[in-house]
Amino acid sequence: MKLFDSLKKKFSFLKWIDPFTYVEILLRKYHPKKSNPSFQDEAIDSIVYVFSALIFAFLLFSILGFLLNTSYPMVIVSSSSMIPEMYRGDIIVLYGEKDIKAKEITVDYSIKDKMFFEYGKTIPVSVEKITNASGTFLKINNAEEIEIGSQTIPITKDGDIIVYFSDYSGKDIIHRAVAKINASDGTYFLTKGDANPSIDQECFPFKNNFGETVYVACITKHAVNSEQIKGKSIFKIPLLGCAKLWVFDNIPAFLSGRENPDFMGIC
């Protein structure tokens, strides 16, 4: 006990690093602590601390964004597509770097707004339409190479992990850059989850029961323009984001009676 008290006294100066120390000082100046506080007194304390926490979180996020050169310094992994590199609930810290490492391919034409199957393919073909006596279904293979024109590169895990927003999926995607395409109209990236069978841009055109053409098996319709990249992963904080996923994903899914396909372990 004496050792604990000695260490506590020795490191007492660390309290001045805690921003809530100053909140406590100001709060007690205008709202002194009572020996027998009422419900209203405790409510005032709680409101002040919650409001302060929100301000500190915003300031921390803004400072990190400035230091890391991105408006999105941290994101939470919400799926299992990057296992074993990243797990659902990991917090990923990003750096706003546009020089992304990936195997390169150069083409002398524009690929903006073009779908991947219009200028390239994966080997073996990632999505096959199989028709037999039981009906028609899609078979998904593991892609090993990317072929664009006469150029072929292997799909590896050597590229940087980046974050971009997919309009098609309606969410941020945290996947690896597996190809960098230097086109006549800019720099683009093909991406892939380490645990997924094929690249995010592998869209298979398929006619539904209404005769409409829909695209299946893809996460985004087009190669990711370098300007769309929010940052690249520089390190992760394991599972710290699970609390948010429980509140906003897992519990709502449980209450609605539906399964969460991304749920794994504690997240």
C-alpha cells in the first residue's frame, strides 16, 4: 500500500495531461460539490462531462486529421473481408497519402466510368454463370491474376491497404490495392479484400426475372480514382471499435430478428 501511495504521489503530475482535470476545476468553481448532491446536481455534472467528452473527441479527431493529412484519420473495420490482416472491430489509423504502393499497369486510354470487364479480366474468370437441370447459378472462383490488354500481373498481398467510399455499396471500403492503373485520364486502383475471392470491381452482368440487367458480385462498379482515396492504413488498434458496432449494427440486427452476416467472435 505504501508503495502504491508513493507511486501515486510521484506520478500525480500526469493528471494535468488529462483534459477532464480542467473541466473538474471549472465545474467546481461554478458548481461546488455537495456532500449530499441532489438528482439535479448529478444531472448537471453528467451533462457537463458528456458535453466535454464530445468536444474533446472532436478536437482529437481534428488534430489527428491535420497531423495525418486526411479528414478521415480513423475508421472501424465492419466486415471480415480482410481477415487475417484485420478483424471486424479493429480501428484503422489512416495517413492521407496519395502515393499508394501496388503493382502497376500502364494503358494509353481513358478508363473513367468504364466497368472493369470493358477493359480487363481476372484469371481464372472469377464469376461464371452455370446452368444445369437445377437452374442457373453463379460460381465464384478465386482470382489469381489481372489481365489488361497484353499486360498481366499476379494478385498478391504486397500493396497498401486503402480506404475509399463506394457509391455502389454505400459505405467505406477498407481493402488492399492490388493494381495501379496509369491511364491517359489519371491514376486508378483495383482493390480486393484479402479474404474475398476476387477484386472489388469484378461485376458480373446478370438479367433478373424482370429482364433488367443488374450487376452482381462486385463491391464497386469502377476502378478507384486516386482522388477518391481517403488514406492508407498505417497501423491498427485491435477490437476497440467493437462497442460502436454492437450499438449500431449488432443490437439493431438482433432486435429486428435478422442475422448479421459480418458478425464474428465478439464483434
